[in-house]
Amino acid sequence: MLRSVACAEAAPQPPNPQQAPAQTAKQVLGAIQAIQGSTITLKPDTGPAVNVVVQGAVRILRVAPGQTDLKNAAAIQFADLQVGDRILVRGIPSADGQSLTASSVIAMKRSDVEAKQQQEREDWQKRGTGGLVSAVDPASGTITISVPAPGGTRTVAVHTTKDTIIRRYAPDSVQFDDAKPSSLSEVKQGDQLRARGARSADGSEFAPEEIVSGAFRNISGTVSNLDAAANTLTVADLATKKPVVVKISAQSQVLKLPPQIAQGLAFQMKGGARGAASGAPGGAAGEGGNARPGRAADLQQVLNRLPKASLADLQKGDAVMIVSTEGTASGGVTAITLLAGVEPILQASPGGAQAMTLSPWNIGGAGGEAGDASP
């Protein structure tokens, strides 16, 4: 958003002919890591940290999230900047490129960003829908999705217009902020899609203001290697019979099913009665037992109640089910949700990961439960 107001910055004044030729100005966008004296340590969105020297005469403006020009920007003081604020700095870089003498600073306060993110999370929850893309009609701009519903699934026609904001997840990122502007032509059958807008009275049609789509992988198999230093694990994928390197990021959700719940889910997959599976403490297995094909939402409700785990809780030979990013040509994927303790499920059905698809929207997704403004 700060990039969008960069063009509103006043052009630098031409140098005095009697002075040495001016160095080329540079713009850097990122988050404030530290402030010491008049120097800011800035972590750019790309590249290494840079020190920004802000002298007394430098103009500092505060803009609100979503603001695309400087008409309503407010002048603030250097003392008003805090760690975590996002800033767009224009200035002259040093010869080694490790520092920048600022000529102007446009700031977006962390508190403003968090407040807007909270509003967006609530709006995605109230006015959002999502599911698996089953068809795309470019001529009418309609995307048909299958949405989990009690007793199975239902179809929803998502009618896009020229005003619909369309984004697509990056192939190697689970962050909504990394989603790129996209078009209807990039939405494919089998994609996961989330939309925010207005639904019809019967829920069969949806008029989106914004959609985000992505291609995600479902992986099930056993852990063959763990690398704690690199935050990765290697999984022997049951479907492809090939090893897959899975990265665990700060946004990855790592969970482990208690044995009783895993056994209840496996029993349901074998066609057992719901009542027989509900004997687990608290009835959690019974609720989870509904997570058969077409009932992925129920499984997600069970997962939402589980305590968080970590890579340290896994061992070689553990069975896991994973929803990951699509991955890049260089290989490897990033876990969105990793569920361990699924041995009974995979024994009941080697295709268990496909039959019980985990929702990729839980990480920075469906309502932004992972803490950012993701849908």
C-alpha cells in the first residue's frame, strides 16, 4: 500500500550547478526493526537490513492503510515512529549501499495496520465463502465452487465482474500479503478459492468484491528425515512414491491428533457408526468422525481445538497429512497445515489425505486465524 503512494512524493529538486552531481535517489520499503538516536534499522521487504539516517528537516508523513495518495496524510515527528511501523523511505544511499540518508519518510503505523487487519478478518468471516473450484466460465466471468455443507457439499456460482479484485497465492508462500494481482484466466479447476462479498438469499450465488485463489498440494506419508536446523522434514509421499522436502515456516500450523480421536476418525472412514466413535473424551472423536468426504469443515473444527505442536514433536516414521503450497520448480514445498498422529487414518485408507482434505485457509486463511489479514 505504501508503494501506491510513492508516486505522490514530490520530485527531488534539481542540484545546484555549483555543487557536485547528485547521487541517484533510492526508495526502500520495509518495517522498522530498531531506532537508535536519529538512525532507523529498516528491514526491507526484500534484501538485507539497511540503516536509515533521518535528519531534523526531513518530512515525515503518516498515511492510513489503503490510502493511495498523500492528500489526507498527516505530518508527524520522528519521535512518533515505533518498531514495527512500515515506512517508505526516499533518500541517497551510501557508497556501500548499507545506509540511506532520508529525504522523506512515509509511515504506516503498526497499530493502524493491525486495526485494519482485524476489520478485514472480521469481514472475511462475515461475508466470505470458499471451496474447491469445479468449473470456470470465462465468457460469463463465473466460477463454480464446491463448498462443504452438512451432509455433503453444495455448489456456489461466484459471479466476478470487471471490478472484482482477483489475487493468487504465490507458489512458495502461505502469506496473504504475498498474493499477487491475478486474473480469471489463472483460476483453474481444482484450485482452492476464497471470496468476500454478498451471497444470494439461498446461498447458491455469490457476488464477490475480492477473490483469492491458489493451487495447494495434499500430501500424506511417513517422515523419513528431520532437519531441525533447516526447519524441514522429508516425507515419503504415498501417492507419488517420491520423497518431498517440506519446510516448516513461522506461519505453518503443526498439530498432532490424540490417539482416541485418530482412531475415531479412522473408524468413521471404515463406515462405522457415529455413536461408536463418540466415546473419546469430550466427544471430540465423534465430532471429528464426521470428517469424511464432503465433511472437511467438521475435521477443521476438531483441528481448531487441538494444541499447537512443533517439528520437535515429530519423529522419523511418523505418519503425517499435509496441506502445502504448490511449490516451485526448484523443489520443496512449505507446509500450511501439518497433521501428525494419523497412523490409524492412513491404515484405514491410504488415500486418507485426499478423503479428508485439510483446509488451506486456516493459515492466514479463513478468517485470518493465523494472525494476518488473510482470508
